[in-house]
Amino acid sequence: MRPVSVATLPFVGAGLLAVSSANGRDLDIPFTKTTLADGMVAILSVDHAVPQVAVNISYDVGSRMEPAGRTGFAHLFEHLMFMGTRRAPIGSFDGWMEAAGGRNNAWTAEDRTDYFDIAPAAALPLLLWLEADRMRDLGPLIDQDKLGLQRDVVRNERRQSIENRPYGVEELELPKLLWPEGHPYHHPVIGSHEDLEAAGVGDVRQFFATWYDPSNASLVIVGDFDPEKIRPTLDTWFGSMPSHGKPADPGAPGFSDEKTTLRGVVRATISDNVELTKVTLAWQSPKHFAPGDAELDLVASVLAHGKESRLYKALVYDQKIAQEVSAQQESHVLGSDFVVDALVRPGVDPSKVEKALFDQVAKLREQEVSNEEIERARNGYEMEFVDRLQVVAERASLLNMYQAERGDPGFVQRDLDRYRHATAGEMLSYAKRVLTPDAVVVLTTVPRKEGGAR
Amino acid sequence: MTHTFRPALMSLGMSLVACGAQTPAAPAPLLATPAASASAPVSPAPDPLGSKPPTPPSPPFLPPSPTVDLAPGGITVWLLERHEVPIVSCDMTVPTGASSDPKGKAGLAHATARMLEEGAGARGAIDLARATDDLGAHLATDANADASFVSVTVLKRNLDRAFSIFADVVARPRFERAEYKRMADLWFNELLERQKDPDATARVVYRVALFGPDHPYGHPWDGTLKSAKAMTLEDVRRFYAAAWRPDRAVLICAGDVTKTELMPLVETSFSSWKAPAAPPSAPLVPPPPKGPWPRLVLVDRPDAPQSVVAALKPGLVASDPAGAALWRVNDAIGGSFTSRLNQDLRERRGYTYGARSRFSVSRGAGQVVSWANVVTDKTGDALDAMLGDLQKFADEGLSDDEVDRTRSQARGELVSVYESVEGIAGHLAADASLGLPPDWQAKVSARREAAQKGELDALAKQFYSPDGAIVVVVGPRARVQPMLDKLKMPTPEIRDSEGNVVK
């Protein structure tokens, strides 16, 4: 490869991310959206100042669509998407992309599976061709060898990122405790070794045919490209695939997304190879973008963002009974997890920390948070929005999240507005409704005794 | 808690990237002809995708260099303006870090950095955190081998107020006794927790095993259980006074701020920060590590479902421009998804979620490590495969494909660094902290692009050959030892999770 010219400085193109000077706050990511002939959505966002492109393809399938006895399969399937086709034999997806100066990755969650590629602008046709190729053909080409290999890799991923990592085991237990049997969030995304072992080639073909349909996918391109030139390519490569129509979202039949299924305080204790005891409280909370979701994000910030936050100040700074604290509204499509936790300092009774956590949560149900606290939490969120949008791959990811969950890639302004318009009254009302003392999981992780079985 | 990523290869500090199996690109049209709708001929329908599209070479990327100024108090100011997004990121750095930790006081640079934000100027620890969060700003302090840092990132409209807090943290830390005691308790507990993390344990052991406990780089930056207990607030005050002086400091800013906006801000905020009369101390340049090195180090982690297996060697000093080419060599062997180690241990054998290599540079010496977290049953097989891959790489050097591919890959990685103001400021601050010039990135990029096979092969041999490498295994000794014996490895030197030899 011979250098042809020296690129100018890359950065976000002026006007691409507009932050109006009038109030200094408005966000905008210009885009166009079309639906191709086979039902696939294509979202294009041009930014000529960056000599690179990001491609993001989101499929509306996650661990909640897994059939019984196949936990972890959606994520295992994600790994198989890199295992080669007739046009791009095994190894070439990564090989060709990296040779062109690009890179890629993917993730699987409860609700979605997301694949992304980042490369120099000139490699865009290659990225699109590789993505179209595997979307079109991959499923039937997976054989036992490819399946067996990636199963080994995924089982090692489970060992590395959960089993051999401090406090990892909790991630396997919490979903089971928080969501009832039969609910699609009852099992962790990574799945069980047993179910991963049980998966067969037939499962792969069925899953591909059902969920990797073009009508179940959304493509985003962000960066330095000419949309007029790329449109016909999209029609030819992506718009002409066979489609069985968009599969129905199975949802969570029989479960309300507004009322918790917890009937009391659910207690459990697990042991792990850790130094300090950890106490975790978890509630079922409003689903992503539902009323109360943003309010509870702000509540979580008030609880545990920064040294001045309520939990940190009380448990870590003043009382010195906790080592660390955290609070999150973990938002999902069918319902969310509101999780509060603390690491217990050596020599401290964990029940004392548990009580302190509950006391702080109780205060949120009793009295409105101060305007100062709300403003601080909002400013934190606003900074996160702006910060994230600097990076083309992040913009691509965000456009597809809004498309998948709101049907509107241009939702960023309204998303930010949720935080801007939240009030102390609403935060109080959702804390009362959601963070109840009588419908909560209390999970305690204690240090494993030396030599003892887990 | 929900997202699981495929390759474990996202960001590895300064080294990353890749290479694959390039096939000659067929001259295919970008747009294939759509299938005809009616009366198709007898031949099969044309493939709507056609053949693989060509990928024209991407232009080389020349990293921008910051402007340089000297503020009245003696602070050197590097500025790289970026006005597209209303964010500014600034780092202040001084060239003293963990290598200056006194004997028995491992972690003093770390403790000092932490204490900077535990109260400064007119604000105590809580007020300072509150004032920062009121602005939505990110404030952080850190120390590495050779330097200490304070950084802030904030929306432009809040820059003045955030910069004033930033200046307090740099120039007016309070170092109160109660806050020190509180920080030290938290720190000690973190060190207890570190012992339970296999990756953190491995990183500690690399450092101690490679440099030895008497070398300035031979201890973990965040200290040890014993040294943390031995530390006092007076140690912190002394360290700060020697390290943090305006005539030793470089301020690096990137983002939506102009020189005419920034310089008055620096002058106002730092007007009272004066260098003492005594001349500043020169940055410490530790010698290269000498050995003798153990061949095999084993840290027992009973019942662990995986072992960390690693091969460790001395590396390059930061000022050696060969580091630019070493980036590409590292990409080929373990710095990218398609690297040899990852392709073999993960994609061919399934022993691991990811195998990688990384080189780090510092002022006096560097470190090169290749590693993987492998299923316990395959600890011996995985180590054998890893050492074999390294041997072959050292013997044969890079393939022609690897020579080409790593050039594109390193370029792509570097472009991404310059996408965010935090990335730019952090990258430049690393250079400034090591005494490298403001145009270092531009200079070495040209060299990285230009490096040819001969130079790359020599680096592969010198830095990745398993000859003389220290092999480190963190895993369950009872199960792993018989596997290592089968490989004809020497008797392992047993070390604890802080890297001390267990007699």
C-alpha cells in the first residue's frame, strides 16, 4: 500500500453534532432513514470531517428470545456470526477487515444483538459487503466444528469474565432472584455451561432463519461517505434478501411491565472467591423510556454518583462501614433492574450495611431530593451525552438504539429532555412506587472459605 | 451486567490492532447488477453481492501537533484546538511517579495522587467532589511509573469554574490528616481485594519478577499491603513538594478553547503557584533491568477455573523511536483480533476468550508481555502453544501480509485516539510526562508507516522470542504443576500475589 496523501485532522464535522449557542444544550445528530425492499431499516449520518466510517447493525434478538434449555444461545450465535461463509471463508471476516485498517466487535444483551465495524472511509464497501454476506448466508453454513469451537470460546468467556472474576458469580444469581421463572429475564445473558453444551447445529439454523431476517435488522452508517452513492449498493446488497417478515416479539406473556412480581423480601447468600462481603439490593423498575425510567436514573445518581452522593457520604465517608457503593437503573425493554450495592469493610457486620442502605432508600420515599441534587445529576447526564457523541462508533450505536427501542433514530434530544424535565415530585413518586421495602431482593456475597466448595 | 463482548480485545492502552489473511482483491464493480425479474436465462441467478469489493489504500494519518507556550509561573502549555464539540479536556503532569517511591514506601506516588483531590483550596473533600459534579465535570488524578497527572474534562460553558477546581487540586491540595487516614483505610482494603483478582495479581507479579524489588520499577504502582501500612501523611507532603512545581509541570489542553481564552485562565488560576528557590530535580531515569531472571514463576490460586499464562521480557525506553515500529510488530503477534496468538489459542484451539500481547514503555525501561486466560485443564497445552507461536514469530519474522496489514491497522487505531478530546489530551500528556517533544507523535508516525520487514523482524526477534522470557502462571498449583512438569519446564519459583518469593 502506497501513501497517496496526508489526511487532515479527523474530528466531528461542524454542524453534525449541533449544540445550539442559544441555550448551549440542544443535541442533534442529522440522519436519513429508509426502509429497504425486504424490510431492513437503513440509517445514514454523514460526517465528512472524519476520514473513517462506522457501521452498526442491530438485530432485534437477545437472550430473552432464547428457547427453553438454550440459555446463552443468542450470545453464542453472535460468536458464530464470525465463522465464515462461501464468499468470506472462516477467518476472512476479521482478516479482510483488519487488513483494510478496520476493526470490529459485537455484543449481546437481553433485548438486542449489536455488531459494529470501524474502518478508514475507503473500506466502507468492504464492511457492507461482509455484513450483507453473513446476514444473507451464514446460518446454514455453520457445522459442528465451528459450533464446538465457539462454544469452547464462550465457555472460556464465562470463566474469565464471571467465574474467575471477583463478584462475578453474583451476575449469574441476580436475574434468577429478581425475575420469576418463566420471565424472559430470569436467566443471565451468558447462559449455563449445560445449555451451551446442549446447543446443536439445528438450533443454529432455526435461530438464524427466525431472527436474522433482514426485516429484523437495522443498519447505521456514520462517517465520511456519499449517501447518494451508497444507496443503490444498500438496495442491491441488503434490500434483496429473502425475508419471512419480521418475527413477532414474544414479550413476556402473563407478566405486567408495571407491577413487580416480587412478593416480599427475597433473600439469598452466595459464596465467592472475594475478600469483602457485598450486599446488593435489587428491585424491578420501569422499563426503558417508560415514565419513571429517567427519574430513577437521576435517583441512582443522587444515591451514589460522587463522594457527595447520599450513600457514599453516609456509608463510606461518615460511618466508614462500606468500602464502595453503587446504584444503577439498568434499563431494559420489558422492565428494568434498579440495583443498589455496597462492599462491606472488614470487621463490619453486613446487616449494619444492609440497614444503612435501606435507610437511605427510605429517605428517598419520604422526602423530595433537593433542587441542587437534581441539577447536579442532570448536568452529569448532559455531559455524558455530549461526551459520547464525539466518537463516530458511539453515534452509530446510539442511532440504532433509538431506532430499535423508539422507532426513531432522532430521539437524542427527547432522551436528554427526559432528564431535563424530571422533577423532584416525580422522583419521589417513583421512589415510593418502585423502591419499596417489601418487594426487593437482598443478595449477599460472602468470602468463600479456603478449600471449601463453591 | 448484560453486555458480553466477543473478543476481549477492545482497548489495551497504547498497543492494539491487527492483520489478517489478505487475498488479492478482484477488480469487482462496486454495484452488482440486480437480478432480472422476468424470463431469467438458464444460468443460475447472478450473485447480488458479486465478488469482494476492492479496498483502496487509506491515506496515511499525520497526528496533529499542539502549540507550545510558557505561562508566567513556569508552566509549559500544550494546546490542540478542536472546536466542533463544546468540550475541553486538560491534563497537568509532572515527571515524577512510582519510580521515585522510596524504599519500603511502594505506592507513595499513588497515595499522593489520590490525596490531591481529598480537599484542595477552599474546599474539603466532599465540597470539592460536589463542586466538580455540579458542573458535570470529570476530574481524575493518577500516577504511573514515571509521572503524576491531574485531568479534567468539562463542557466549555463550565470551563472557567472547572479549571479553578483543577488548579486547586494541582497547586493547593490540603493534605488533611483525617482525610489521609480515611483514604489510607480504603486503599489498604483495595490492596486486599487486588489479591483476589487474577489479572491484577499477574500484573503485579510481572513487574516484581522482571525488575526485582530493588529496582525503581520493581514494585506495583499502587503499593503493597505492607508499604501502605508504613506510609504517612508526611511522606505524601514531602513527595508532593518535590514533584509538583510549576517549573516541572506541563499543562496539556485539547478541545473547544483558544489560546487567548486559555492563557489568561492559566495565569489567573495558577498565579500563586510558585516554584521554590531550590532548583527542580531532574526526572529520574532508571536503568534497564539486569536479571538474573527466573524461568518460571507460579502463583497459586486454588480452585481457579482458569489460569493466566504469560511470557514476559524487557522492552524499550519511551524515547526510542523504534517503539513506533514495535507497535506494528505487537499488532502482528498479539495486539489485534487476527494476531497469531489470538488466532491460535482462541480461534483454532478454543483454550481462551482471547490471547494478546502488549508492550509498555517508560523513561528508563520497557516491558513486553504476551498472555492469555486459559481453561485450567489446558494450562500446559496453552502455554506450550503460546511459546511455540512466539518462537516461530521470532525465527521467521513477519509475513509480507503482516507487514502490510499492520501498517493499516496501526493507522486506524491512531485515528481513533484523536476522535475525542480526552483521547487527544491523554495521549499528548503521556508524551509530555516522558519528556518527549510535542511533535513526537507526528515524527514517530512517519517512522511507523515507513518501517520495512527487516526492522520489524529484528524487533520481533528481540522482544518476542521466548528465549530468556519469564514465564508466569497464575492458577491452581495442585492441578497446574503436573502439566508444567510435562513441558519439561524447570521447577517453578513460587510467589505470592504481591510477587514475593515464597520460601
